[in-house]
Amino acid sequence: MIVIVVSLSSSTQAISQIEASPIQPERLYNYHQLGLVIGLGQNFQSGKYYVECDDCIFEDGVKFGYTIGLNYEFNIDDMFNVGIMGLFDDFGLKNSFVENERLNVSSEDGTYNEIITVPFRHTAESKFTAISIMPHLKFHPAKFVFFDLGFSLGFPLSSNIKHEKELTQTTARLSNGAIVDISIDGTQETKVVLEDNEFPEVNQPQFSIVPMLGFNYVIKNKVFLRPFFMYRLPISNYSERGEDFMVNSWRIMFEFSMKL
């Protein structure tokens, strides 16, 4: 008789721990989920990279990018989920700097030559895309908020660099008072493309640590909306054509998730 009472008591306690109550709301993370994730944000450069032009070094590049993919996850207890994301990233950069160069220019009638100093703007635009696999561990101390930490293994799909050189002025006044049109040496142009190639020496694969912070919203019984902030912190160089060249990013993400 004692054994039966103990058994019934234990069963009642187990059921009471699972069922929803005002003190213990229904758990949000007691099933498998599949979600679509999409987000926009900014890419920004750390370190520096080189191009084919001598003494052209690009730093501090930034550009907006986007991320889209799928997320699958399931709970391992009341406070932790594990999952894996498959993502596609666009994370290019745009950089520019101005330098002065000396040009030999002539008057229109060709009777007077002079070497002048002229400012040029160098602009580099890189276009990078990649797919990545990211296992992650999610901690949800409350029903409406979560902290997430992922480890990303990325594989670049395309990497292109375009380097342009442009005069910032198209005329100059010589010391004799004459005003002349100026162009880039060897051309009649004020803007030329110096390089438009595949970005060299890209490392495969790419490794990143990805912390995330977000919120849970229940749209209906089996559908959830989760806005979250994601920061990608690379731990490997994107390319060896540079010094500690990495592409960081942040994203404002949205996940539309469904109970399976």
C-alpha cells in the first residue's frame, strides 16, 4: 500500500511539472522547429588588403549586405535549445582614398609644359558571397527572450574586386595663367578601371563566432516570429592578400518558425 501511494504521488508531481499553470506557463521550447531567417545589415572591414596597383592599400571598407537561410532546432531541456542554420551571405565592401600625383601637362597650343600635382580618388568595390553552416546553442532564461551562440563554417562562392582610379578635377590652372583640361596619363579619360578580377588568395573555409540576442513572439499556436540581432566575428583571415584582412558583419534578423 505504501508503494502505491508513493508511486501515485510521484506521477502527480511529474504531471504537474509538465502541465501549464499560472506559475509555470506552457513551455515554448518543447518541440522541434523549422524556420526561415532573413536579415539586413552592414559589413565592415578589419585589417587591410592590397590590389595590383603599387602602394594601393585599402582599409576601413563598409557596405550593406544581407543574409537568408533556414534554421532547425530542438530543445534539450527547459532552458536550452540546440540547432543548425544554413545561410547564404552577401558581404561585400566599398573603400576609397585620395592621393596626390604629379602630372606633366601642356597648354592647348603645345608651347608650354608644366608638372602639376593633382588629386586622384582610388575606389575599390569587392563583391563577396558565401554559404555557411552554423551549429548554435540557444539559452532562453524567459519565454520572451533568448541568447544564442553559433560557430560558423563558411565557404566563399564568389569573390570579385574592382579597382577604379578617378581624377577629382578635370581642369587645372598653370603658373602662366592658362587653364587646361587634364586626363589620366596615357588616356583621354578622367576615370579608368585598373583591376576587375577575382579576389586573390581567398581562404577556404572561413571560421566565425556568431553571438545573437532576440525575442520570441507567438503568432498562433504553431507559428512564431523571432526578431534578433546577429554579429559575425571572424576568427580567420578572408584572404592572405593583405594584413589581418577580415570581413565582420552585423544583421537585424527575422525568423519565421513553425512547430514540426
